[in-house]
Amino acid sequence: GYSIDAQYQGRGLMQEFMPPCMDYMFKHFNMHRIMATYMANNDRSAALLERLGFAKETYAKSYLNIADTWGDHVLTALVNPVHKKAGVYC
């Protein structure tokens, strides 16, 4: 997961910070895919992940308990571009 303090939200910082982290995970750990979930009502997270190339995979009802409330989440993933180009994915 990811989070940023409220005072820094809306400044494009996650858009700046996440690509190097994703690149590091793909290159140094040879990860096949990165998954990210977000609360169904979190439009900013949805937009960020879409801009970063994550694809929506499913909608999970009562997926995670946050502050004593079970919330629905959207599950997304991004396949390693090197693997994708080589056809090493399902």
C-alpha cells in the first residue's frame, strides 16, 4: 500500500515518487507484477494508479477493515514491462 500525509496530498508527489519505486521493484527484484488496492470511493487513488498504468482486475466487497469498517476495494495490478514485452505473463 501507499499513503501520504494529508498536508502533502494533491501536489502530484505520489505521481513523482511511485515510478522510481516501481522501477526498482521490477529491475532489482525482478518482480513479475505489482498489485495495488484502493477504497472504491477513493477517486484520487484510482486516477493515480490509472496514470501509472495499473489495470483494474476486480472489485472486492468487504475487503479490508479500516477504522472498524469493512470497506470495498478495487484491486489493480501492473505487470513488469520487460516480462510483458517478452510474453512472460498470463
